[in-house]
Amino acid sequence: MIMEYLLKVSSVVVIFYFVYKVFLQRDTFFQSNRGFLLLGLISSFIIPLLVIPVYIEYIPNVIENYNLSEVIPIVENTEEPFNILSHLPIVYLVGVLLFSCRFIIQFASLLKIIFKNKSEKQGIFRFVKINDKISPFSFFNWIFYNPNQFNKIELDQIIAHEKEHAQQFHSIDVLLMQLSCIVLWFNPFIWLYNNTVKQNLEFIADQKTQVKFNCKKSYQNTLLKTSMPSHQMALSNNFYNSLIKKRIIMLHKSKSKKINLIKYALVIPLLALFLMGFNTKEVYIEIPNSENDVRLTQKDSTRNNVEQFIIHNDFDDAKLKAFEDKLKSKGYGFNLENIGRGINGLITSIDFIINKNGVDGRYRIASARPIKTIVIEYSKIENKFIINTLDFIKNQNRNANNRELIEIIIDKNTTISDLVNKKKLLKDKYNIIFNFKIFEQDSENEIPIYSYEIGEKGAMHGTTTSVDNPLVIKYDPKTNSISRHGINKNGDPTYGSIHHLAQRKSHIIMSYYNDQNIENIVKTLKEKGITVKFSNIVRNDKDEIISITINAKSKYGNINFNTSSDEPIIPIAISHYGIGKGLKIGPSLFSKNLTKKIK
């Protein structure tokens, strides 16, 4: 979240920088430009924090005569492979530390000059005369200069220039920019922005000083005389800077016409409108459908064997308490394990258990958006609970070509029967392969670890997960894709990933493969533009492969893999992606050495 925020801040900085460069920098409204640049800097840190909600209303519909027997919603967590992006926060913090040290050293150098030299107070100003060959500069009301370097006229001009910096508190601008450079050190535009702010401050001081002395030539000579300083203070307002030529050009530039001020009246509102869409969030609001509510509440009388209860996403604590009281009045037990809310207090995650006659029903879901209406049904005849959402109900009769998500859940409440039923459903209805295994426990205290693969015609995706870390896998027949995500102890999603099966193909190398098997794989991959070389193949006395090296090259990238053991190798998967994301070689999760296999 922090890195995302910093990237948004950097983007706003870039926008303000280019707007200034394109529309404003050529005018002589230096004070207005100072205000614009400060506004841009401060707004860059505030705008990403302002989330503008975009409300989308929808009305749920209910379809009669539906069957929810195959639905079990739930959640996951699993181990992700090494990803360099996960280390970016560490790199960022190292950069912040280095630039913070740089800032501290600069500030210490300034303090050293203050304490090392005597100062003289004149009005609100404090003058510090130094003997070092250093360019005149100011820091708030402190003005530093070497009187031996300049004559009286030059010295008067320099002091007048630095007084303008002090009186207009230009040091605040400089400090804000220095702190921003520390926070956004990775963004090259913040350093350009810093130079632009300092340059504009010099234009302001030059303009005011020249008016006081009314002698452009004399003042320009003073600028040129200070153009070769031996040292400058980064935290100060320097009389000298490397843009002497631009400063002299601005001194000669005619004052911009006041009509040009209309740019600010146009640019700032347009910029505000553009940035309004920078950080929007869709908020889905369910509009209660009175017809549905009547139909749902009437079902107790029309379907005597089924009792039905509704939870809407706008249920506040009072409504949930009333809902719980209603259930208890009908002999139900209701335990709300966890609930999460988003914008406007709408429910985004919920975890509850409902029970009656010794039978439990559990539902839990977590999302970034408000949940859909939850329908709880209790069958008196079958003595069981059926729980799902209106979205699934109204689409229950769609065929395989429509968007019907199939969910596979692995958690501490999952039974082998659940997984077997899902396996059969995917195979019979969609011809999708779903395999899973469980590592046998060494003791009763150990948590079972599942491994799974799911895919189409050999295009497999798999991982391992502990039942202590809930896992939900969803197959979408419309897009032919698999998504998975985890839920932490607070009921919030921990991460998510989507894999499109049609874009990924895997070729498995088994320990018992002979030369012919391997040659066929080499030939198949070559037809797809992938060159694979197998080497260092070592076999045991049973002719099983125990050591192998694989080198693969293609336009997707190059990859090397090797494994060696006294035992037959675990099946190795060579995977490639049609969308050009790359190659992957690694152990398949389905080793014949696993101690227990569920068919």
C-alpha cells in the first residue's frame, strides 16, 4: 500500500511539473508560479489519499426453483515464489536512509558555520561574516557573506537580494523540497522539480532587488562576479546558482501582460478536474428490491419444508442484532465470527456459523467490494443448511458457456468427499482435470498439507497449501481461467492470482521416461519455438532418472534447471505461456513418492 501511494504521489508531481513547464514558466509572474509550485508539491501528497467514490447501483433478482447443492464459498493462503518486486520496499528504505543522512550532514555543515563565526543582529536579520571563499546565502533570517570579496555597492545588492529571500520565507520552500526529495528519491522528476522551485525563488529575489537599485547593468555584473564560487550550501538560498544566464535573461525580459494570468484561472481548474479521476473507487450499492423481499419472506408459508433468511450488505450492527434475535426466536443458533466493512459501512467480508438440530452451516467470504445478498436456507426434511448469494441463484440454470464459477475450497472444514465431488463435477461438466493429494501426517499434532493441480488437457496449475491457511480456487468456464486467493485471520484477502489455462502448456518429465519419451518432448517444444536440451542424465539400477539438467531457450526467455538425488526425480514440469510472459521449469507438485493419494 505504501509503495502504491508513493507511485501515485510521484505521478502527480510529474503532472504538475509538466503543466508548469508547458504553460507557466515563460511568464514573469514569479510569485504566482511560486504558489503554483508549492500547491503542486503539497497536493501531490494529499491527492492520492483522497478516494473519490463512484457509486454503482444494482437490484438483485430472485429466480424460483433453484438448487444450491454444489456450492461452498470460502478462502485460502499459499506460498508464493521469489519475486524481486517484494524486495522493493527494502531498496526504497535504503534510499531514504542514505538521502536522510545526506540531509543531516548538510544541516550539520550549516550549523557549523553558524557556531564557528560571529553574528550581528540588525532588526529581524542576523548577519554572519565569514572568511571562507563561499557564495553569499541566507537561511531564514540568517544572512551569510564574505565582506572581503565585494565592494560596497555589490555588497548592498547581495544583502538586499538575501533579505528578499528571508522576508518571503523562501527557506520553507527549500526545506519542503529537500524533504520531498528524500521521500521520493527514486523519482527523477522530483529533482527537476526541486531545481525549478529554487530557480523561481531566485527570479523573485532578482526582480525585487533590481527594482530597488534600478540599475540592471550593475546588478548583472554582481551576478557575474559571483559566478565562480568555491562552495554552496544545499539547504540555503544562494545568491549564486548555476543558472546565471537564465537569471540575466529574466532580468531583461519584459513584464508579462496581466491577461496572461488567465492561464492560472484555466490551468488550475482543468488540472483539478483531471486529478479527480486519479484515485476513484467503484462502490456497489444494492438497492433493495421490494418484489424480491416480499417473495423471499413469503417462502416460509409456500415452502413449508424450507426456512429462508436474508443478509444484505447494508446491515449495520443493529440490523445484525435484530437478525440474530429473529433466528434465535425460531430455534437457531447464530455465531458471527468476523465481519469487515468498507466505504459507507457496507459489508465486504463476513464469517458466520448457523446451527439447528445439531447441524452447522458456515459461510465466509472476503472481497474488496460490498458482498451480494446472502440467502440462508434450512431444509427441515434433509436437516441441512444451504447458503449462497442471489447472484448465483439467479444464474443457477446457465450452461457451461455462461459465467458460472466453480469453487474448490481447502481449509480445516474441508472433507475428502468435498474435493472428490468437485473433481467429478469439473471432469464431467467441463472436461477439466483436478487432482489433489495429501501428505500423510507423522503425528496427530501436524497440520495436513495439500497439493493440487487443475487444468485442461495437460495445461496444469498447482501449488501446496496447509489446511491451517484457507484456500479458495475458482474456475471460470467463460474465460477458461483459474483464480485463487487467501484470507488472513481478519477475514481480509491476502493476495490473488489469475491463470488463463489456454495460454499455458506444461510438459512433464517423469523419472521412468526413456530416450524416446524425452525426444518426443524435445520435438514438440521445438515446434512451438522452444529449444530444450537435456544433459547429465543419470539413472539408477532400475533405469529411473535420479539426476538431470535441462536448458530451455525461446523468445519468452532462457532458463536452466538441474536436480540430483539418490531417489528417482520428482516429475519436472516445463511450462510456457502463449502471452509471452516467459518459461518456467520446476518440480511438478504430483510426485509418485507422496505417501497417500486420493483418487
